[in-house]
Amino acid sequence: MTDAISHDQVRALADAADLPLGDDRLAPMAELLSAWLPAANELSRKMSQPEHDRLMPITVFTQPHTDGQE
């Protein structure tokens, strides 16, 4: 994948997510995604390295008890 996200790709993503997106928003969204996606992919590659296997999030979300116990 190239770093540049096209207007057609933005339109396809918005349509797939059922998000209303006016044509006037295609250029700004393409620019934003072109900056964010390569950085997100690089972070994903970095965090997938074996030396990061034991890292855990600092905030842990838990499910509330549903069996009446607290």
C-alpha cells in the first residue's frame, strides 16, 4: 500500500462504515488518513516484535459482574 490515500478510498471506507461524508470532506480526510495510517502500521509492526510480547496496557477494562455478585 502506498502512503497516499485517494479520494476514492476515503469514499469506499466511509460507505463501508455507513458514515455520511460529503464530497467537500474527501480531500481533508484523505490527507489525514495518509498521515495516520503509515504511522499506525509502523506502530503495529513495532509492537508485534517479540521483545514487546509481555507489555500490557496500563488501563485494564473489566466486565461488570452479571451473576449478582460484586
